[in-house]
Amino acid sequence: MSDEGLLRKLMEYMMHDSVKLQMSSTYTISNLVWHTEDGAVERQTKLRDMGVQKLLQSLLTTSDTDVNLFERLVQSHRPLS
């Protein structure tokens, strides 16, 4: 987590018009903060301090009726049957 430039780029992609970039960057963020990995608490704090939590919240309230980013991410994290 020492490369803030990379994290800032992920944040830019989270707000990009392309839903695919939004999904990819959000998925990457979710992997970075996965609670079972070493250093997760530090990464969570760093990303929260950078404003990622607010970006995630803004994506939840998007008014795009064609694509519900949150629902797509939930689907992608469900275990395979």
C-alpha cells in the first residue's frame, strides 16, 4: 500500500463513466481490504483516509437504471454452486 499513485488511479476508475472500469476497480478495492489477509486493517484505514469509503457509498446511490453496480458485485462474490 505504499504506492498512493496506484490507489488514486483506482479511485479515478471508480468514478469513470465506464461501468466495467467501475466494477473492476471496486472489485480490486474489495480484494485489498479482504479481512482475512495480513495487513487488511492497515489497508482499510489507508483507503478510508484517502476517501474510498465515500466513493463506494456514492456508487451505491447511483441513479443509473441500466446497471446496478452493487448488484453486479454481489453476484460476482457469490460462491459457485
